Amino acid sequence: MANINCAPIERYAPEIKNYALKMIKQGELYLKAHEKSLRIGQGKSLYCYTVKLGEDLVKAEPSNRRIYFSSFFIHWQKTHQLSDKHAQEKLGLTAKEFQQFREDELVMTQALINKLAEVTCVSEQFWQNRWHQKINS
């Protein structure tokens, strides 16, 4: 699975759905205490489950566990079957800027966050929260 997927669990193949439910029952996937839902727009909200890390991942270098700011957009791009060229054009970026965006090397601007909200139809607040999580991690 991708880092973030907002599709209801019922839309997954049975083996993925069953494995995720098994992980929840075993406490490998869990909601943090006092976890609040995240509004993603269009009257929808989601809860973010946390993965209990095994010892090998806990000891791993932080860069090995890094989640890119752009990962949600990349997943959205794949589910909407957009080529990199088309996605780049929708965001109004050059090829070099788009590559930097995908690799978390592009300086974020409010204009880009606005464009992400417009293109993905996900609230600007979602993208703002995501950016703040990134810079605070």
C-alpha cells in the first residue's frame, strides 16, 4: 500500500482488507490516543492509523523511514492515471521543478499549496497540515 490512501477499506482486494483488519486486531495498526479526524474536503474526513514499528525499523536511519510531502499527490496522480507530464502541467511546474517536488527538494510556496488543493480537490487546510507535519518532523 502507499503511504497514504484515502479509499475506504471496502474498495481493497479482500486479501489486503483482511490483512489490514488483522493488523488492527493485533495492535500493529492503531489510532493514537485522542486522535482526531483530518478533514480532506467534500464533507469527508479520515483517521490516520499508526504502524507499530518493529525493532529493525526503529533502529533504521531516519532517512530510511522518510515520508515525502509529495507522496499523497503521487498516489492521487496514480489513481487518476495522470502522466508525470500532465501532472506537472496541472501544477504549473517545469520538469525540473516537478522532479524536485516529487523528491521533496522543491521550496514549498502558498501558491503551490493552493494549486495542489485546486488540482486534487482536497482542502487547502489538508495540504497546509501536511506541510506543517513535514517541516516539524
